[in-house]
Amino acid sequence: MRHHLYLALLVASIWLPAHARAAGDMADLPPPDVVRKVLRAQPAVLAALADVSADEANRARLRAGSYEATVRVNGQRRRTDDPSSRFGEWDVGVERALRLPGKAEIDGRMGDELVARAQSAHGDALHEAGRGLLRGWFGWLRESAQSAQWQGQAAILREQLAVVEKRVKAGDASRLEAAQARAALDQAEAQVVLARGRADVAAAELVQRNSGIEVPQVHPMQAPPPLEQPFAWWRERSLEESHELMLARHETARAKLAARRADADLRPDPTVGVRYASERSGSERIVGLTVAVPLPGQGRAAQSEAAEAMSRAAAHREAAVLRKLEAEIAAQHVQALVTRDNWLRLQRVAETFEQNAALLSRAYALGETPLGDVLIARRQAVEARMAADTAQLDASEARYRMMLDAHLLWDFDTD
């Protein structure tokens, strides 16, 4: 007992601080309350929720069974050779099929699996909606970051043009240099227009696909921390929380129960009834018990074989889903590691180019370097910074995708 308690405390001491840091370290994402409303309002999520209600009704139907009482009423008139001997006769009966022992239990379990499957499908719809929101959000962040970089570049080139024009007036620079500086500024401003347009398109698509999402005026960016847990931890947790895998497992369990039910149907259910008859104008009264048993044929055997084959197929599909998820988790983990390493390298490259551009700009102001070198350095600096920002956002998205699949982010299906 003490050993299990110690193990639980050890796991909690490792996982809970990391989870707390992960939950509070989301300044570059929309607020969780907004995300909850957006995801729950998605049509696919609402459809999956309606499916849960439908399968709850189907569970009640399976538990009750399709065995309903049937009332039969017959009327007839009897004639004999004697013309005066004519009698009115009638009979009424009530009959109902009886479920053999064991079939009701299978039907009830099939109903439970239907509801569990629908609930897993609802969770999977929420998860897929979260993936779509995360993908759209970071798509907008990338375009916004590039737009901001080009705006900053245009502002720097505007200052550079002012320095060149000042030197031209002082006779320290030629008008050709002023034309070069102005052309560089015009190019940067054209890129500003294009980048702002791409950001507006990404924002419009994000808002239209996720009704209720709010796009901030300033795009947030945050340095992605490293993944603290090893791959085995992420693999086990992601598989444990995967609604797609749960869905496949529930489908396999339902298919196995359907095979058991088809096998049970090889023993047909009897139909039992009571009958009351009045003959010879009421002079004879009859009370009887009726029993009807279908004679099973090849159709029932074929249905049982088909259900068994479908059960095996569901098990193979479950194995395929597991293999696919394992491959996706491994690839996503590698991507999270690689993108963060790439961002750190490109960050150093961008800082070097920015320092070089600043040094050349000061050297040009002192007349120690040609303008062409300054403009080239500025262009290299902005391209390096955009590459570093894109890599940073790629690393953040890959990390959040790992957290989302492990249900450490936007885990609203448990509410």
C-alpha cells in the first residue's frame, strides 16, 4: 500500500508541475473561455452531441427489445347442411415473442457500447475542432508576424532615406544613392501591403471557420520552452487520451457483441400467446395457449458468419488506427524537437544579421561604407528575422499540438 502511494506521489510530483506550467504558459493563444465557446459551437461538435442523444435512445430501444405484443381478432360465420343452422363465431388472441436468456444482456451491452462510441466521437469532434483552431490561429500569427517585420523594415528604410537625403543636401552623397534608398523603401512598402493583405485573409478565414474567436490587434509571440518529458511519456499519454483510438475500440467491442448476438439468434425466439374463441353462436367457448417457434435456416447461419467476419475486420481497423497514431505521435515529437532547435539557430542568425545591418548603417552615416552594402544588409536582416519568427511559431505550434493530443491543452470534453 505504501509502495503504491509513493509511486502515485512521485508521478504527481513530476507531471503536475509540468502540467501547471503548461496550462499557465499560453499567452500566445486565445483565452480558454473563448476557445471553449468556439469549439462547442462548431457544427461538427453539435452534430456529434446530437448523435449521443440518438444513441442513448437506441440504447433504450435495445434494452426494451423489439418484441411487442400482437392482438389478433378473427370473425367468421359457420353454415351447415341444415339451412336453419347458421352460427356466428369469433376469436381473439394476444401473442408476444420472448427473448431467450442471454440475449437481453447482450442487447444491453450493445446499447452501452453505442453510447460510449458516440461520446468518444463527440470528444474526437471537439479534438479535431481544436486542431483546426490551432492550425488557423498559427497561420494567422505567421502572416501577422511577417506583416509586422515588413512594417518595421519600412520604418527603418524611411529613416535611412532621411539620412541619405541629408547627406545629399550636404554634398556628401549622390542623388543616385537617394534614388536607391527611395526604391528600397518603395519595395518594402509594397511588401507591407502584400503582407498585411495575407494577414487580413488569414484573420478572415480564422474568424469565419471559428465563429466567436477574437483576433487581437497585436499578434502575441512567446518563446517555446523545451519538452520536459521523454517520448515514451508523450506516447503513452497521447494514446491513453486519444478519442480516435477509443472510438475504434468501442467499434471493435460493439462488433464482437453483434457477432455474439447473431450467434445467439441461431436459437430462434418462441412466440407465446393466449386465445379465446366463441363458436356456434356462443354455445362453445374455447380458451387456448399458442406457441410458435421459427425453424432456423441457412440465412441465420450466414448472418452469424458475416457478423463474425465484421468483428475481425473491426479488430484489424483498430490495429490500423493504433499504428497510425503511434506514427503520428512519433513524427510530431520529432517535429517539436527539430523545429525548436531550428528556431534557436535561426534566432542567432537573425541577431547576427541585425547587428551587421546596424553597424553598416552607422558606418554609412559616417561615410565609411557605400549605401548598397547597407541596403543588402537590411534586406538580409529582415529575411533572417522573418525566418526566425516563422521558425519560432512553428516550434510553438508543434509543442501545442503535442499538448493538445495529450489533453494538456483545451481539454473541454471532460467538462
